[in-house]
Amino acid sequence: MGNLKIGTMVKIDDQKDAMKNQIGAVVYFDQEHEKILVRFGGQQQMYYNLSQLKINQVADN
């Protein structure tokens, strides 16, 4: 799962994915399949590989 943990906010970095550039939260890691479950908003969630994600950097103002 790299340096991601449950609750980490991520951005979908895969430009071919339908959720590209969307921000979501890591909610689960499937160790058997090495997939990370990301939740967007209230109920939509999808599995991703680590290479498809980028940690969302919060800008300080």
C-alpha cells in the first residue's frame, strides 16, 4: 500500500480512468489482490492500484 493508510486523501492520477482527477479517501486495502479501495463522496467507491493514485497535497493559504 506504499505510504498510503486508511483516511489518506488521494487524487486519481490515471488519465484513462473515468474518475481521473477526482479526490477521494482510502478506506480499505485488499492485500490478496493488492488493490486500494477509494471512496468518493458518500457512497461511490472503486478499487485502484497504487500506481493509479497520488496523495492529494492540501495547499496552505
